[in-house]
Amino acid sequence: MKCPFCGHSDSKVIDSRPTEDGLSIRRRRECIECGKRFTTYEQLESFPLLVVKKDGRRESFDKTKLTDGVAKACQKRPVSAASIEKLVNDVEQTVRSGMEREVSTEKLGEMVMDRLRDLDEVAYVRFASVYRQFKDVNTFYDELNKLIRRGESDEK
């Protein structure tokens, strides 16, 4: 790491500690040549994640867009903002840990629905109705029946 004061390319690390968010390391360094101290930050290199739409188009993964969709499904439900953020972070982490550079909207949607089903069933049905594009009342009714049967099997 080059010294920002004298340009010398050798420095020693005096102190290292994680940042508050835990996503990077703060390093306090001292230049071997001039003795001045400076701070650097080290972060994990992340690769761009693309979302493959149903029509084949590709877009950059947008965490805000995913959060907005989940928040809409949870509107007027007893679901905290922290729970929504945790759900979205969990989905993003799962996708990124798979080391794939592309993920389909279908896979993203299924991951969100799996988590929403456990978080709030009404929010799950709302999200599913948009994601699965329910065509009529019967499709909606079928999804509700699946939830009811799941609930009954969980009680046993």
C-alpha cells in the first residue's frame, strides 16, 4: 500500500479491526519511510449479480427493488421493517453464496415466497398473487388451499 504522503510503497499495519457493519476491515498503517500514519479499508471483492427476467433480459440485482416488493406484500401486516430487511438480506446472501453470476426471477421469487410463508401467510399470498400472476379466483383459491393443508400438516 503506497503512502499517501511520500508515495513509498512499504508500510506496516499497526491496528486492524472490523467496521461497525462487519463488511470491511479498517487498518491503521504506518509508512516505513516517513513514519506518517494513514487508514485503509479492506473489503471482500463482490461480483455483479444479474437477474434474468422471464423474457430473457438481464438486469443488475437491485436490493431496493426486492425490498420494495416484499414491503408492499407486508403492508398493513404485523411485520417489522427489520424482519423485511433480514428476509431480503438472507435471500441476497443465499444467492451470492451460490457463486452464480446470474439468478432467474423465478428462483428469486421462490426464495422470497419460502421465507414469506413462514413470516406472514397473508403477505405470502399477496406476493404470490403478483409473482405467479394469478389469472382468476380459482388460482387464488388453490394457493390458499395449499397453505391450509400445510398448516394442518404442521399441527400434526
